[in-house]
Amino acid sequence: MAGTRVRPGITRQDLRPRSGEIVDAVADGRSFTVTRDGHPIGRLLRPLTLPP
């Protein structure tokens, strides 16, 4: 995704205003670690198989 500036680690505060950009990046195969107060709390990644 050209021009995307989403970092591999994103804060939960970044999720709401940038959700469209983040979801598009995940759909393109990127994965992200979600952090809160500097600590990882979850991962966003594309499933191994996509529904038809």
C-alpha cells in the first residue's frame, strides 16, 4: 500500500481515527501489535485463509 504510514506497533488510541487505513493494511497482508501504555495487548493480522 503506497504511502501508508502505519507502524507495526500501534496504540489503541490510533485504532479509532485510523481504523480504515489499518484495516486496509491488514487486508494487504501486514500485521500489527496493538499497545496500551507501551505494552503489547493484541495483534491484528490477516487470517491464513479468507472466506470465499
